[in-house]
Amino acid sequence: MTLKAVAPIDAVTSFLDYGRDIKQLSPLTLKHYQRDLDALLASFPTDPALCLSDIKEHHIRAWAN
């Protein structure tokens, strides 16, 4: 999956939506997904904690569905 240059929360939201689509794949795939999500969050020039509550909320909703 390739992410375009967008606002951090939009990029994470897109990535989390992708994660919801792959959640039924193998544990190894999910491990790679989590690693890539961590790398995405770490790549932001601003502190990702500023929108972390929004990210967590979306993540919980995406994976619960």
C-alpha cells in the first residue's frame, strides 16, 4: 500500500482502514501491518501523540467492525 502526502490523521486513517481489510490474514501479515503503522506514526514531523486519541478511537472502531 502506498500513502500519498496527506495530513497525518488522514494518512493514519487510510492505513487503519487498510488494516481492517487485512485483519483476517495471517498473524505474520498483521505483525508487518503493525510494524508499518508504527513506522508511519514515527515518520510524522510533528508529535503523533497530538492526535493519538483520535487514532486509537478510529483503530478500535475499525478493528471492531
